[in-house]
Amino acid sequence: MSTPIADHSTLTDRYQTTVPASIRRALKLKRRDRIHYSVRSNGEVVFSRASNETKHGPVMVNFLNFLERDLLVYPESICPVTAGSFVEVECLIAGMEADLEEVLEENDDE
């Protein structure tokens, strides 16, 4: 972006605002895009287009990378989910109970 662009908007009573068209065009923003705000120590706010990628922890990233490599090497292992798949899962978890509302203790996530 060679020419600086400056614009303004107003906060509503609910602290919402509309991103001015000039800024949307400059950042190539579309509906439902994510935006990122950084507040500097001098009070200046930097507004930028946020990555649409979901942030994952390192364990999840490594697991997803493993899956990607495995599926590239063994594409024959990709199979559709069928009604039989659900029956198989039901057999695997038969008799197991889980309380999805149960509060976990502090050390339960280690």
C-alpha cells in the first residue's frame, strides 16, 4: 500500500462500529472476515486483517501434520463414514458413560 489511508467511524451505544469502505477495500476485507487490533504503549491502535486460520496448540498442529503426511503416503486409507462406522463406534463405547457437564479439576488436563 503506497498511499496512506486514513478514515474514521463512530461507536454506537453498543460499542460497535462499521469499518469504513476505504479501509475495507485497502485490506480486502469481506463479510465475516476476522480483524485484529493491537494497542501500542502510546495509545495508537493498529487494525489489520486477521488470519482466518484457527490457532491450534503445538500438540494439535503436530497431530494434524502427522495426519496430512500419513494420508499423502497412504491415500487408500481414506474411506467414507458409513452407517456401519457408527455401529462400530457404538460397539466400542458400549457401557461407557460420560457427564459432559462435569467440571474438571485443575490438574485433569495434564
